[in-house]
Amino acid sequence: MSVSPPRWSEDASPLDNVAQHNVAQHSLTPDARNVTSVSRLNVSRETTPRHARVGAAQPATSSGIYQVGGTPGVGPDLSSDSSTRGDSGWTPIAEEAERATRVKHPTDRLPRPARRRVLAVANQKGGVGKTTSTVNLAAGLALQGLRTLVVDLDPQGNASTALGIEHRAGTRSVYEVLLGACAITDVVAVSPQSSNLLCIPATIDLAGSEIELVSMVARESRLRRALSNVALDELGVDYVFIDCPPSLGLLTVNALVAAPEVLIPIQCEYYALEGLGQLLRNIELVQAHLNPALSVSTILLTMYDGRTKLADQVTAEVRNHFGDQVLRTVIPRSVKVSEAPGYGQTVLIYDPGSRGALSYVDAAREIALDHRYVNAGSMASLDPDRGYPTDDHSGGREGAR
């Protein structure tokens, strides 16, 4: 059948035209109304924004295909009932906004550790997510009420960039701290992303520090002395994350001597496992000769791609070998995580509702709720067995905050 479009009166008001349009629509047969609706939707696809065109998906038809609108694959049905999810206010953007609100404004606070925790984030292989994990875990703890310090020990200064901290050449940084020219309280900066997030920046000067440290007395313990209980108590921090460079040089050794714990990010690929043995041997050497308190407390799997069998195989291999040391949370591959440093932000600030941000929040909660460190009694029983030195950073909370 042929349907002629209704003629609008030139003298009629807009409301009269709408009334005439409704009468014309009801006078058509159901088939004709569908044809008109399809024609109108096809035109709107070319002239309206995408977010204004997408309607809520209807329940699946008997053929198993989700029907969008009155005709499969055509567009939204304006006459759909109010029981659909779209009419109840749900949209993907609204869901992500709700997740972002929970991340940036958590309703609960994480417990402070029984003892201050100092973790060296180390892996001599580059590109496994050391800096990314350091800044996002620190931000996750800070957003949930724990005061956290990031020590950027990588000459590239990527952690300083992600936290929005100035680290141009000439800025006082961890380089002056290692040489003994100033204390950490003189160079620490507060990140604009959170008042609970502190950072000791790194500059390009740090690249030559290993050569200068060679001739110094106790060159492996320079950072340990700088991160004394007195200085950390003055800052009132609960957690300290040391971002190590992608090498096993003197800077990394300083971090391993300064920290009782090692956090190892492992990329879910085969090459990441190849160098893990050498790192563990170096940790054992440091433990035997320089820091008897050192242990691998946490392993974080990063850049997980669920579409590949290799990622599952690497994950299973690491979990079988390290057991409870591996966090249950796995960090997925995420474009948002990679984009965030370009804006001088962590992913928790850049896109708090993204998968990457939620994963790092979950990982931070796992670290904070680790039963080995939450219970003060269990921590006290570890002291004689693990040989914490008298100036260990995990002791003495009286002076904090």
C-alpha cells in the first residue's frame, strides 16, 4: 500500500501539527506504522549523535537474537514498555559513573597496618608494569585513607610524572638524598591527586648516581639510612613503595636493602618468567649478606589478556610455584592504564570507573587486608625469626601522625 505523508497546515501551531501527526499515525495499519518508524530511524542515524540513537536492548527473541526496537537491528522502539532496563535509568555510562564514584569516594576505610610497610617494587625486565603498579597501588591505598609514600628510584622519573610531581633537572630529588646532601623531608612533595599521597621525585641526575656511589662508604645502605624511622614518622606514612629501575644495579640493591618486602610485578607472558630466576637469586644474596629481613611478600600479575591461552598458562604456572604470595587480583590489559601517565595522572584519577582502575583498587585492598600484616600479634611473632634489625622501618608507630 502507498502511504502519503500528512499535510501540515501553514497556519497551524506546532502543537496542532503534533496532534495531526498522532492522528495520522493511529489511522495507519500496524505494518504501515512499522515502515514509517523504520524510515524515520534510518534517517536519524545520519543526523543525530550516536549516544542519542542507542536504545535499550529488548529481551532475546525465540531465535536467540536480541531485538533492538520494533525491528531486529533497526533501532529503538518508542512504544516499548517501562519494564526494560533502559527506562529504569541504566546505561553503560551510568554504570561506569557509579563505579567511579565508589572508587573516588569509598564508603569504608582500610585498616592501618600493624607495622609500617616498606615495599620495593622490583623486576629487572622492563615493561612489566613496575611503575604503573607502584603509582596505582599507592593511589588506591591513599584514596582509601592510608598515607602512602612513593620513592621514585628510576632515573626516567616515570612515577613522578604519573603522580603529577615536578622532576625537571635541577629539582631536589632522591639523588641528593642518596648522596646525603639533604633529608627526605626536604625533597618530599604532595601529589595533587590526594593529600595522602606523597612522592620523592627522581631526576635525570640519578642516572649517574651509581658511579658516584661506588666510592662511598656503605653504598648499598644509603637509601635505608635516609628512610629512617624518625623521618618516616615525621611524614606519618603507613606504606612506602620504592619504584626500582629495570636493572639489578646499585640502585635496585639500595631498594632491596631498605625494604623488608619485595613486590614483583610479572607480565603474563613467557619472557617475564625467564628473568625471574635471576631476580630471586639476587634477592637471596641480599638477604644473606645485607638484609636478613628481606622476603618476597607479594607477586602481582599484570597485562593479563584473557583472549590468549598463554596468559592462562603463565598465571597457572606462577600460582602453582608461589602459592599465597600471588594476589588473587589480576591486572588486565587496559588502554586507560596506558593513557593516564600522558595526563600526569594515575588511572584511578584519569578514569576511575575503568577495568584497570577497579583492578588496582582490588589489588590495593588485598595488600592492605593481608592477614600477615593486619594482626599485630602475628607480626610481633615474626620479629625474632626474620631478624628485623633494631632500626627496621616496620617498627614504632608511636610517632606517626
